[in-house]
Amino acid sequence: MINKTITGLVILAALLIAAFSVWYSGGITPLSSAEVNQLINKIQSQPKTPGGKHDISKLKQFLNDDDGQPFYTVNLYKYYPQAQYTHGSGMPREMEGTGRQAYDRFSKVMVGLLAMHASHPIFGSAWMDSNINEWDRLVIVRYRSRRDIAQIFASDEFAQASTHKWAGLEKNQRLLVQGLHIPELLLMGLLLGLLVLFVLGRRLYGGYVKRKNQRL
């Protein structure tokens, strides 16, 4: 009975890890031209946010070159000393605060959107070396795919939160890179480890039962 319970738990854990790995790792079908056009049209139809309009031609080219694989953005941020909300933003003046506070309002929404798309920050630091001290913060974000970042950009939640983003940022730079993130290797290693433990556990339990029967 115990052996069957352990076997079931190990199989369940392995299936859950495998399912999560597939969901998290990407490798899905690249965007089609029709999907790119649909997403671009949705992004362009969003209300204008001062300072926050995408470079549509570059974004469209980036989406058309989709390979379906995960990628990373390396982001550099410079905050306004005081948040720069425009007239009609709906933000009470007494709550505007600093540029960092305004950007944090955007971040709370963005982190939720990232999580829904198997994406997340992997590194962030407010410590910047003296040769690049014009920047206040560096953040590296892992995206599951280009489809995911486009769907985030096209969402109403992102469009609404962008008011806070551009009220907080004086300037920013973004670099796009691809590579293998260590946690993906750890997930596969954990799955392999569970399978090894399962095999060893069955052998040890089988040996224990055999020895017990021999003593009887």
C-alpha cells in the first residue's frame, strides 16, 4: 500500500513538473502574419499615452521575426524626480509622488500580466556603476515568447497602467537578447532527479520486502 502511494505521488509530481515546464518554456508556434497584424492593430487602437507610444515599424518587424522561443529584455530606467502626470490623467495631485512611485504603480500591474504569460523579472538592481550612473535602475525580464509580450502590450490593463509608467520615466533603454535561463535547466534536473529517486525507491523497497520474506 505504501509502495503504491509513493509511486502515485512521484508520478503526480513528475507530471506536474513536466506540465509546468512545457507551459513555462515556450517553444510554441511562431506568430503568423495574420496574428502580427491583429496584435499591431490592437496596440495602435489604444489611447495615446504621452511618451509611451511604441515604434510600430520596429515592433512589427520584431514580431514578424518570431521564432517561438523565450527571450530577455535588459531594461535601463531613469526616473523623474517628481512624477509627470498629464492633465486629465485622473491621478489626484496629492498622490502623484516621485517618478519611482509612479513607476511602481505600473510595475504592480505589469508583474501580474507577466505571470499570466509565464514571464517574470529575473534580476533588478538600483545599484549602478559610475560609468553608467545616468540610470537609476536595471531590470532583466524573461518573456516566454514574442507572442506573450505582444499580447501584454495589446491588453487594456497594460494600456491603462502605462499612464503611470510614462509619468515616472524620464528615459529608458531596452536591449533584447536570447539565451537559456538556469531555472529551466533546474526544472528539468528536478524532474530527472524525481525519476531517479522513484527508481531507487522501488528497488530499495523491493529489496526490503525480499529480505523480510526470506526471514519469514
